[in-house]
Amino acid sequence: MDITNYSMTTIHLTTKIKAPIEKVFDFNRDIDIHKLSISKSKETAIAGITSGLINLNETVTWRGKHFGFYQTHKSLISAMEAPHYFVDEMVEGRFKSFKHLHTFTEENGVVIMKDEIQYQTPFGIVGKLFDKLILKNYMTNLIAERNEFIKNLIENQK
């Protein structure tokens, strides 16, 4: 599944985790783990599924502090095939559009977790400039840090 659209910004990340694919899949859709993995932005689930595992056709509304302002972002799990992929899409929030494809494959006891994030900023040329100068790097680092948190949490479990 490829969600590439060249009029939008796309971020690709790959993380390798030594664990069963089902565990990596579930950790990535666990609301409580997400809260911990992104705690520096004080992100919390305020509506929809606010704890536990989110599933197909369910929503979660996040509230977090980014760029000094509290913002909300409501996501819908629009596609899912456990334990191979799921898609979360913004239904309300600051972006013009936002889609995050999470894919998981397993090779020799290692899960290859791939993130493809595609979004479009509002505010025309100002939004595009903000994206180019700040936002894309911020988003890439945010997801990379979240993935590293999940990797360490899974691999360091006894």
C-alpha cells in the first residue's frame, strides 16, 4: 500500500525491532504507550478511545503542546490488517490533511516497522515555508523518537 501524493509532504522511517510481529503491531496502536512515547509534548487522549488498543473504524482525539500551543488532532483508524498494517487519518486538526501508514514485516525474528506519513499544511505558501523550514524535521524527529521508545520498551522487557 503506497499513499504517496507528490503535492504533499511525505516522511519515510524504518525501525527494526527484535520481537514478534504481533507485539510490535499492538504496541504501535496502544494509546497508553503512545502517551508515554510522546510525553514531552504532554500529549493525552481526550476523546474516542482513550486507553488500550485502538481498532479499525475507531477514533482518538489527542491534545498536546506543539510549538508552544496546545492543539487537538482527531484520528480515525481507516484501514487495518493485523499484524501487517494500519492507517490513521486525521479527521479534525490543524493539518489540511494527514495520513500515517504503519507497516510491519518480520524477517528472522526481526520486525521491520515502516512509517509513511503524508500531510499537507494549511495557509498556502506560508504553510509550505513553515513545513520546509521547521515542520518536516520536527515531525520526522517526533516519530523517530517515538519509534525508538517503542523499540527500547519491547526489547528491554523481561
